[in-house]
Amino acid sequence: MPALFTPLALKSVTLRNRVIVSPMCQYSSEEGKATDWHLVHLGARAVGGAGLVIAEATAVSPEGRISHGDAGLWNDAQIEPLQRINRFVEQHGAVAGVQIGHAGRKASAQRPWEGDKHLGPDEKPWPILAPSAVAFGAYLPVTPAAMSKDDIVRVRGNFAAAAKRALAAGYRFLELHFAHGYLAHEFFSPLANQRSDEYGGSFENRCRFLVETFDAVRAVWPEHLPLAVRLSVTDWAEGGVTVEESIELLKKLKGRGLDFIDVSQGFVTPDISKIPWGPGFMVPTTARIRREVGLPCGAGWMISEPAAADAIVQDGHADGVILAREMLKDPYWPFHAAKALGVDKPQQLLPVQYSHWLKR
């Protein structure tokens, strides 16, 4: 059996294989509520054979949205539409997961296909919060308000409340979004955090918001269910987050109950010119983090070929592959990969309505 198609146990949850659908913002929610679009989008990836389907970045508060179309878990009315989706995902063999987060200074923006810029005065913008009054820049020029201590406490509580709602919605895998230049990453990165209090400056202080938020969520998320973080482990910029710092942070979180690491990178500033784009470019870093932190890790970024994905798991570089664009292009990528890798009866990944006709 190819390593990619062996089960992966995370606490009491077992994934049927190591193919993970990355959280992919669809910007198609209505007042934070999931729609039929999400049922089809997420359901199709479960039907296609993935082991874990992680729903898009889901805002813990209205101010934490990237756009008007963001998913949310800031009120109880948002739970029921997700329950329907998660029942479908689980009925078709995948584990339902969700990523929760706060957009920080990247909030109050247009949907990507509408311009991707901060909302104008006639587009119903909302106030933007961040660790420091420092704008992201470029296409997101609005200067955020620096968060007060009360703001920090409130947002931490928002994360815990969203985690409780995620459980009520039927999710069995929870990921905290500590990456891609959003709020938690802004606290961690010296490129965005210019605070002079206990939440800024030193490594310990820049970690504080992330650690306290993790603790608040771990306290309400069941111990038998996996809790993950997606972390930008490098900013690819002088003076930014380094892999070495990220390893130390992840060791802290491991000691506090972290179960899985979604290894990511970058996007705390508009300059991405130093990112070494190429097939699987984050795999060596993921392997190092897996080795030095000693936790299961997922590898992402420009992984497309089944043989390459299988080798990543087989060689011990990661415990799963996290796919985004490939899953957009082909919801049945796991089925096609299983066929390409010589899995016996790959059609068994599919529901009987399809598998009956795909025996050959």
C-alpha cells in the first residue's frame, strides 16, 4: 500500500488516508452563514476520497472577517448550516475539520475577484484591529487601530467561543490560523508587531498572544479531539519570523496540547519576492519541524504529482499532504492518485453511486 493511502490516527480520530484538503476561502457566506455552495464545495472533496476536509478560514468575530463573504462562527445561528455539511462530509468517509481565525489588519477587504483592496467608504467597511498601528501596505493601505489589553482579552474569548461552536457544528478537527499575515501571525512577526508592552518586543512577548489563545481554545476543545495550528514558520524577510523561532514556539504549544502542525509560510508583508517558489519548496522545512518538534505535520505548497506526494509521506518528511489548488482543479485527486500509485480497488474511495460504475 502506498504510504499516502495508509490511515493516520490523530487522538481519537483516524483519517482514512493522508490526503488533506486545505482550508480555502470561498468568500461565499451570507452574514457568516454557510450556503449550498459550501455543501457542494466541501462535500465534493469528501466524495472524491480525501481523508480530512478542512473548511475555510472562519472568523471568530465580525471584525475578524477578511471580507463580507467570509465564513463565521461568532453566533449560534451559524452552527446549523455547518452541521448539515459536516454530516455529509462524514457520511462519505472524510473527517470534517475547520480553521478559525481573525484577519487583523487584513480585514475589511474586497473579495479577491472584486479587487482584493480594503473596502471603500461606500462598501460598508468596519474598524480594523492589529497588534500595532502599522498598515500592511500596498493594496491594503488602511492603518489599523492598535489593540488594547481589553481587545486582546476579548479576541481570545472569541476564539474559545468559536471553538465551542465548532464542536457543536460537528467538526472533529480544529485548526487555529496563526499564519499568512493575519492577526496571530501579526503578533508573532517583528515586521508587524511594534508593541512595547508584554505582547511585543522579545520572542517570549511576541508569542504571548498565540500561546494564550491556544490555551483558551485547548481548555474548551475536547482532549480526545485533535487541535492543530497553521503557522507561517518563516517570513522570508530580514527581521521577520525565522524557522528557529517557530520551532521554539511549536515546542511550547506541544507542551500545552498541540496535536498537529500545518506548516505554512509568508504573507505578513506584501513583498513575496524572496519566496523560493517551486514544486514542494516547503517540504524540507516541514521535515525539519517534524523532526525537531516531534509532532505530526502536514506539508503543503505546490505539491501536485501523486508520486511526489507519496514520497513525502514514505520518506518521513510529513504525515500528510495538504492540497489546495490541486483539489480545486480535481475534487477526485485522491481517487486518481490512488489509481496512479497502484492502490488495489481505488474506486472504494468513492461512494457506491460512483464506485459501482468505475470497477475497471
